[in-house]
Amino acid sequence: MSDQESSTKDLPNLENNENLPRSSDDGPETETSVAVAPSEAAPELTGDSVETQDSDGSCPASLEGQAMCLEGSGDSTGSLAYSASEEDSQDSEEEAEQPQVGALNPEDSNDEPDSENDKALEEWIVSETSALPQPRWRVVPALWQRQLGLAPRFAQQACGSRVFVQHFELQHHLEGHEGCVNTVHFSHHGRWLASGGDDLNVMVWDWMHKTPVSMFRSGHRNNIFQAKFLPNSNDSTLAICGRDGQVRVANLMATPVTKNSKRVVKHRGPSHRFALEPDSPFRLLTSGEDGVVYSVDLRGQSPPSKLVTVKESGKIVGLYAICLNPANLYQFAVSGRDQFVRIYDQRKITECERSGLLKKFCPHHLLPSECKPSITCVEYNHNGTELLASYNDEDIYLFNSSDGDGAQYAKRYKGHRNHSTVKGVNFYGPGSEFVMSSSDCGHVFFWEKTSCQIVHFLEADKGSSVNCLDPHPYLPVLATSSLDREIKIWAPTATTPAELCGLKNVMKVNKQKRDEDVAHHLNLFESHMLWFLMNRGTWGTHHQDGRIRFLGEAMSESSSTSLSSEEEN
């Protein structure tokens, strides 16, 4: 796309959505059996009135009415009925028929394991899971309460319901990037979607009408890793970070033709993530592989404040992710090139190495690991009481943020694979009812948070990894991107709930590949150790201070030295 095509002077009038052109979907055909435009779904979710039936007795065309059809067609709540007696009979049937733990698919669950490996896989799948709880939200009672004015949070509760998650399907594609798309993010009001990738361009989309609103050069010299709208900025300010270590801020209202970005931070290593302060259009925290966390205030001309350099045993820990506690903005969590999630308090940070560090979390079985895994993403839930961590070549773990230092994880989510790229993980639902993650197998996984059971998995890409995902701030809509050049929009418009066909095989392949990679790393470690012993002829070498340096220590010092040399450059 040329610079002339990205000019905003030829863009449609954004003040009147009705005049926006609706471009045809040039992407691959979807398997959608029901086509419901997101622009039709959005007003109905937030409206104050609802029609329970049309004149002919059929379900209404609104998203709420469609949810009634979805609930009656496939969910365990049974057929739709308005009488109290039939509702009670539904409840008794649901209580009598509890879901089977680990039953991924009726066809898969009936297959007898034909080897010890299959038995081990079955045990691994059902371990640390529990039965799915009864649905927290049901269509008919919720609609009845809303008609009586007793359900002020109807839309929020509907978006966080299991029936909506189980009916997610692909709506359309957004095409325009010339390289891999590494980040997608909905604006605070949900109208726009920002994206960025390897082509160094940032695009702003009217995702409902599948049209680009703006495209501009980011100012980065290498891959864009994250782009986000600053909250309460009228969707006019974007923060961007990338592989070149820069964190830049772009004002979308600067000029009518071009968008200029300004560098606010330069890390001495790639910057993968930054954290925005909720409800503040001025403050953000940045992180990078140099292990440094900066605090930035865009209101003044003062340089960014260096909060902390994360270290472990005197060695710098490169950072991949950072997030702010929404319930306590002084606290933030970071993760990176070791197995620990660290929580800091900005008020307690001093010049000391471990100052400000409140606690560290790590699954206990990963503490003595020879091949220490890294954490590619960390996220707080909606009220800051829980913390998700996605481990490379491992599982996703949930920690209670109020637990003490070194506490064990509370939940474990299995089935996906996080190996080739920096994978995203997030909560889904207004009350963080679900956990969702991208995967190397090209799927997006949804787990019910309390039971750790997979309730849906979306095929977001065939043959390549899904990089990132972002939920809409208030609608049941999801945006994903992968190694191709497309952005995919998902919504709960399927006529039947997901049957999870093939899920067991996908989990099996992911587990086998992960075990093979771990075995390869262990063999590589043993080969290095054997080479070290054959060349040294001893277990270690005496250093000048009398210490004995072992292989792992020497390797760590070597990596630390290389990082120091990069910093000097």
C-alpha cells in the first residue's frame, strides 16, 4: 500500500457510519452458516428494550434473540420455555446429568486407549481438572428479569456466559498489512481496532465495516510488537513498541495527511510489552529485554523515570511482559527469561537490588528445572486478584496475587503449545470467567476458569502459529492475528455449540512435540556438559577468588557479558 493510499484525505466521513463503504471480504471463505453483521449486534447488546418473539412466533433477529435460539439449540439448558414448571424440570435434569471430567468429545471419549502412551495422555488430560460448573447465566430467566427491570447488567452477563463462548465462529478478515501481524487492540470505546506488524505500519480499522480508517509509518526500524490506544484519549493516541527497543507515541489527530510518532523510551534490547494505567491517557510503564522498567508521563518534558532493573543472583533478567494491577496501580507484575513472575511496588523501590520486590511466584516443579522455561505473557484479571502466566514449552498457570511469596499455583491450563513465538494469554469475560490463549498449532483455546476444562477451540490459522488475541471491551467479539497477513474477527453467531471435534488429537500432537523439544534441550545440555568435562578434565575450574564455576554459571556469565557489550554499543 503506498503512502498516497494511506492518506486520510480520501477516507470516508467518520462522523456518519451509514455512509462508510462496505468493502467485500477478499479473504478466504468462512464456514459461517449464519451471517450476522457485527454492526447489527452491537446496538442490541446495549439496548434497553428486547422483544421476546416476533409476530410469527419465531426468535427475533437481535443478538439477544439469537442467543435464545443458540441456547435452545445446543446448550445443556434444554429447550426454551417461559413457564416456571418447565424451568424447574430443566434444573433437575441438569443436576442429574453432570458433565464428565475430561470428556473432550463423544467420539474421543469412547475410544479405548491402545497403548501406554494413550493411557498416559488420558491421565494427563484429566489431571488437575474438575467437572464443568452449572451455567451461571441462562437466557430465559435473564430475559424475564430484564423485562421486569431486574437485570441492569444483562449485556455484561451475557458476554461472559458459556453459551456465547461455545458459539464463537469466524466473521470476516481484515487485510492490508504486507507482513506478519504481531499485535491487535480494540480502542477504549470499542469502535476502532489498531494493528501492527513486520511491515512497520500501524493500521486503524473500522472493524465492523471491514475498512481501514488510517495507516501510517510507525517510525520503528524493526518489527512492531505491540500497539495500543491510550485510555480516555478519545481514541486519538497510540503507544507502540518494537524489536528496536523504542517505545513511541503517535497522535492520530496531528495532521490530516500524515501521522508522526515521537520516541519516548529507548531500551537496549527489544521491547515486547508495555502497560497502560487504566483511565489515564498520560501514564504507562515499559519493559524490555535489557531488564529495565521505565515509568513514562506524557504530560511534561521530563525524561522517563527508570524504576527498576530486574535481576536474579546479580544477573539481568530480560523481560517479555509487564502488566499493572487494576486494583492497586502502584503494583505491577513482570515476566521474562526465567521461571518467576515478580510483583513490584513502585512506592518501595530504592537503589537496592531487590527493593520494591513484593513476591515471586513459580510452579514448584519448575524451580529445580535444568532447562529453565521463560514466561512470554502475564496478565491480571479484572479486579487484580488473580494473575495468569504463560510458560514457554509448558502450560498456563493461574496464581492468587494475594498469596505470599513463593506460593504454589492455583490452577493449570493444558492443551495448547507455546514454543515458536511470544504467545499471548488473557482472561475473557467481564468477570474473567474464561482463560484464552493462542497456540503454535494455529488454534485459540478457551478454558472455563474454575474447572480448567476446554469449552471451545477455534482454528484461527492453518499450519502456522497464532500470535496474539484481544477481546472487545464490552461486546462478545474477539480479534486474532497470526503469521499470515490477516486479522480475523470472531463472534458468537454459530447455529450450534462447538462439538470439540479433533480436540484430543490436537492436544496429543501438542504434548508430543513439547516433550520432544524438552528432551532435545536436555540432550543438548548433557552434550555440553560432556564436552566441558572432556576438555577441562575436572568438575570445575578455580577462579581467582577461589570459587568453582560450573557450566551453568559460566554460560549465564557469558550471556550477561554479551548483554553488557550490547548495552555499551
